[in-house]
Amino acid sequence: MPKRRKKMLHILKSPPDDMQRTLMLTLSLGYSCLQFPLYEFEEGEEPDYDELIDLIFDFDEVNTWW
């Protein structure tokens, strides 16, 4: 049976700078990745935190970037 590829979730509070992007790419090698950008929501809009909680429990590794 083929091995399942590990999944990594990146939660971003602000847009990543060049160093953060490089670190995210390096950490993500060999993983199936998803970014959850909290900073993309307009003022007064709320991210779907229920979805975020589900993703956190669904992914093998979670990294937060402030």
C-alpha cells in the first residue's frame, strides 16, 4: 500500500515576507500543504474558525506565522 503523503497547514496572521516564504517552502518539502491566510479578511468580516479548527485536527503538522 502506498504511503500517505503528510499534510502541513500554514496559518498566516499577516502577509509573509521573503524570509517567511523561504522558511515555509523549506519546511513544506515533501508535504501536501495548505495556507489559511487570516489577514485576507476585510474589517468586520470573520474567518470561518470552525473550518480552521477542523483543518487543524485534519493536518499532521500546523505552523503559525505572525
